[in-house]
Amino acid sequence: MSTATLNDSKTNNDAKSDILLEVNGLKKYFPVKSGILQKTVGHVKAVDDVSFFIKKGETFGLVGESGCGKSTAGRSIIRLYEPTDGQILFDGEDISYLKEKQLKPYRKDIQMVFQDPFSSLNPRKTVGTILEEPFRVHNLYTKAERKERVEHLLDRVGLMPQLRDRYPHEFSGGQRQRIGIARALTLNPKLIIGDEPVSALDVSIQSQVLNIMNDLQEEFGLTYLFIAHDLSVVKHISDRIGVMYLGRMMEVTDKRTLYKNPMHPYTQALLSAIPKSHPSEVKRERIILKGDVPSPSNPPKGCVFHTRCPQAMDHCKEIVPTLKELEPGHFVACHLYE
Amino acid sequence: MGKPELNLPNEKGEKRIEQTLGKRRSLLSIIVAKFLQNKLAVFGLIMLTIIVGTALLAPWIAPHDPDFQNLRNRLAAPSGEFLLGTDHLGRDILSRLLYGGRVSLFVGFVAMVGAVTIGTTVGAVAGYFGGLVDAFLMRLVDIIISFPNIFLLITLVAVLEPSLDKLIMVFAFLSWTGTARLVRGEFLTLKKREFVLAARTIGMSNTKIIFGQILPSAMGPVIVAATLAVGGFILAESALSFLGLGVQPPTSTWGNMLTYSQSVTIFRTAWWYPTFPGVMILLTVLSFNFVGDGLRDALDPRVIEK
């Protein structure tokens, strides 16, 4: 099992207390219903047996094409979704199946920055109200302290504290996203999940927001789970990276190894698609994948990637490859390396 | 990628931010401006203000006691003393219109508040929780919509003996379904918006999310529907009263004042008797519809949010 190998690895390399988040065999299936009686006729396997861990203070990048389940994984971890199966260990505590009431203390520790800065802020509330809401929900601080904290947070993300009385529609996309980051910071979380936090922004604004996130990580000792489809963004911010395809984890390793020595054919294809950022760079050979991503409601048997894999073998169609540690800290789910 | 500008000293940052924010316009001022552009809506609002105002002030501005009968003066044509004439019992029509307006508007408003409250709550719960709760509540809505309203109203009112509060309750009970469907639809889309997810991730309770986060954004269509509903209730009350099943005499309403226009003699000889209550109903309902349409355009989120 992939779970076993993961656990072995981290006890070998790191002390267990260094791990902030551990995801073991996470599954999230959405039922497909039809007919008057709403009978379940099938499942969309958005996340299928995904395992990884995040160490304290690091940034874990989760990449994959749209629809590969990376956002679903993030939302399951923060428990916006009920996981179908698997285990989510946060700071050693299993939070996968806690009820909303028992979950409340953990709500302070895990926060999320959302993708769409235009829908992530309530249009009917002022920025000050939006940022004070977490305090009100958790009954923290007095009125004056809340105000002071909100102003401090705004200042930290590079917005004037006076702007607290404004409504979201008065801000630009980048400014709204910074407000979203400030909101995620209000409760002093340990883990922040960024669900494509810069995908909706202009490139120039992207770097601003990424840099703020970097600065805040140092200042508050934050751990990030950074979900994105843009490989250069992930490369910029991540320490370790997980590559997902069709609900499954294909490869997990640290940033440098991934970009230098990608082992999974899917990762290789993905990386070959990054445009050169400088003319002097050696031209890579592009690996063009054929066909489309299969439907997650009816994923291929065996390795989900075998329909498009340039190096597919016969038994790839039958046997699901498990995520194995091929080199220290480098996990790959592929039959090529068996 | 250099260091972002925002790490520069505050003065520069302020300038940049002020520039991008531009002119400040509150949400309300945008809505008001948009509403005022619609001439019919403004006309409706002015009419409603006059109608509601005169109805409220009836005890002070009515020239006569609305119930004072003077049989010698039956069906007197409009004159200096009786501006809009008198009815078949010699009562002053203007005074009865003013007092009747209070009843008609009261029925309209209270029934609307009742219907909108039930409808909003049911729609919000169904839309937010979805699943079985939604299925159950929406089937309930389907059932209530399938009742033949006018017959049910007539039967209910007949069985319960007509009175103002029963009339209002029956109206509210039969009319919340439209609002429920409307609100449910709004909730179905709004609950997936990221600001709702954000509220969930900070641990906010469902009740607070429904009423504090989502409902304010769903109120636009509800306000429009509520405005139109008042007009509808006034019409319904008039119809029932016209049939003699609504508010009972001697209390006057616009509807029961019309009852006697059924008599051909009155219709022929005293045109002012059916005309003025009819005109009042027409003007009021029309005004509510104009205002409702104006609000619909002004509250359109596509206009507000950009």
C-alpha cells in the first residue's frame, strides 16, 4: 500500500512531530443521481486514494490539469466536503470524520484562500466586517482589539487600514485577493490552503500576491498547501510538489528533483509543456499527449494514465500502480520502475 | 519578479491605492440612481406615497364620517359637499374610499409580510441544505400550488366565517410558494459562491450563514416579488369582497364598495359609485407593479456588482 511506504519514509527521514498534515488514502466520490427517486447511478471519482504529507513550515504544491481533483482534495482536507474514505491527520489528530461542532477548534488552524477574488468576498459587507467575522464566530477579543487587529492585517497585506469601511466592489482583483489572504490570517492558522489563489490574477499581480504569501509565511511560520495548474507558479513558491492526474497522485517529490528528474511519464509531459522563459535555455523536446482526459465518472482500469501514456505497457491496463518511494523522498506511481 | 510595490513606504502605497479605487459610490446610491432613471417607477412611487399617506391620514382628512348614513341623500352625484358623491345609503364615497384604503392596504401589506416570511424561510432552508429536505419542501410547494386557489379561498373563507385576520392568514398561506421557489433558486447558486465556503471554513453556523451571509444577497428578487405581491393581494381582497366573501360591511374596503355595482340600476344611474373604488384599485395595483418593475431593474446584481 502507498500508505505504508509513506509512513515508513517519514519515520526514517524526519521526526514524526515535523509533519503538520498527513493525508492517507483520501477518497472523495460524488454520487451521480438520476430519475425522480434520485437513485445513485454512479460515482465521479474526484479524488481516488491520494496520500501525501506536509511538513511544518513548508509549501506543498499540488498540480494537475483542471478537473484532476486537486481542488476537491483541498476542500476535503479543510472539510468543506465529507471524505468518502481515507484519513486526514492534522497535527496528529484525525479530523477526517469529525462533526461540525467537534471540528470548530480546527477551523481556526486551517484556513483557505480562494481562487476567485470576485466571489470570495461577500458583496454586501464591508472589508472590516468581513475580516472581523472570524473573531465574532470564535468569540475572540474585544471590539477595540478586533478593530486594531483588522487594521494591522490590512496593513500587513499592503492595504491602507482606512479602507476597512469600503465594499469589495471598490477594489481591484489583486486587492481583493489580498483581502482574502488577510481573512485567512485572522485566526492565526497553522495551515493555509491556497486553492489556485493567483490563477484569476494578471501575471504582474500574481507575483505581488505570491511575494506577500512568501513574506507572511516567514513572519507567521505558516505552512501552505498550494493548489495550482500553473507549473511556473508552483515552481516559484513550493518546497515539495505533488502531481495529480484524474484523481490520483502520480508523483511526489521536492521541487528540485521534480524539475530536474521527473520520473512519471505524465510529469515529464507536463514539464515539457512549460514555455522557455529565456532564449538561452536548452530547448526541451515536447511530449505531446494524445487524446483527452477520460471522464472521472468512468476512469480507465489499471493505471488511469495508460490511455494517454506514451510508454504504456500491457499490465498498465490491468493493475493500478501504487505510489512507491523510489529514491529517498521521491514517490512515483508507475509500473515502469518496478 | 522584483519586490512588489506594496512594500514601499506607506505614502506611495496610499497614492497607488487611491488611484485604483477611483470615485466612491455606495451600493445604495447606485441603486437609487438606477431607480430614479425609470420614470414609470418614480410615478408609481409618488402615487403610492399619496395613496398610503391619505389612507393613513384618513381620520383627519376625511370630510365625513364614513359610516354615517343619510338616506335622503342616497346616490347623490358629486358636488361641493360630497366631492365624489354618495352611495346607496347616502354615505360619503370619498370618506369611505379613504378609510377603505386603510383596510385594503393593510390586508395587502400584512399578507405580503406573512407570505414573504414563510416563503423566504422555506426557500432558504430548501436551497441551502438540499437533498431530502429540499425534495420534501419543494413537493409541499408543488402541492400547495396545485390547489385551485379561488375555490379554496371561497370555501375556506365561507367555512371560517369571513374576518380580516382569517383573510390575511389564508392569503399568506396560499401565496408563499412563489417566494419559496425564488429564494431556493437564489440559494442554490449563492451557496456555491466562495464567500459562503469561506464562512464555512471559519466555522460559522448554518443559521448565521443562511440569514447573515446568503440572504442579504438574495433579497433583491424577494423585494421585487414582495412589491408585486402587495398589488396582487389587494386585487384578491377586492375580488373576494366583491363576491361578498371578504371584509364584511359596514367596514369599507375598495372591493366591497364595488359589490353594489353589480346592480344594474346603480351602474346606470350613479356612475360615480363603482367608478371611484375601481379607479383606486387600478391605480394602486398599477403603481405597485411599476415600482416592482423599477426595483427589479435597480436591484439587478449584474448592474450593482460591476
